[in-house]
Amino acid sequence: MDMELREAGEDYDSLENAERVAKERGLIVVAPKPDELFIDLDCDEDFQEFRKRLADFNSQKLGFVLRIERLTPSASGPPHYHAVVKISDADFLEPEQVILTDERRILLQFLLGSDRVREILSVYRMLRQDDRPPTLFFERP
């Protein structure tokens, strides 16, 4: 395994192994649904910047709406948080589900202020066609 990835604490090579690692740590693995973004926030300043960027996105009338579905402390606890953001089509009264590719999910997460190292490593894994899912959260049950 590459040293950079090991140092980042990502000692799994598939979803199944991620679930094993999580269980050993007393955690669960959460994977995004097709219309979800996972924003990894490491401090209060990151959270404030994320809220600003979310408002900026939604003010641009880009044809979709981003809304915070859930905000939970990460496994390491406050001030680290995980935000789950739903993306939906703004052109319909009843939101149409938008399907995100890994590439678009990583890009939007990065633009919204998710942990930069996490998103860079996700791009790295994606470009290498790594078997690891590019976006997962390890959370407390």
C-alpha cells in the first residue's frame, strides 16, 4: 500500500475491508447514496466556510439545490464533523433525484470545502482505478 494512503489512516482496499476495519474500531461505514455529498469538516472555520459556499452555490440558480441532510460529529469527535448534503433538481416542485458520478461528487465536495487532503486522495485513487470506494465515512454507531 502507498505510504501516503497509510499515513492518512486508510488501511482498507475495498468496501468489505473498510467494514472490517470499522468494526474493529467500533465504528460503522457509511457510503453516500447516489444523490449525496459527504463533506468532511475538520474545524469550526471549515464549517463556517462550508456554510458560506453552500449558500453561494444555491444563490447561483445552477439548476440544482444543495441542502444539509445531516450533520454529525466524526469518529474523532468535535470539532470534526461530517455533513451529508443532498443534491436535487431545482426545476421540479418535487425534487428529482440527481445521480452523481464519483468524479462529480469529489469535485463538488472539494468546492464546498471538504477536507482537501481527503478529496485529493480520492482523486488519486480514482485516477489509479483503485478498488477502494472514493468516498466513505467512518462513524460511531
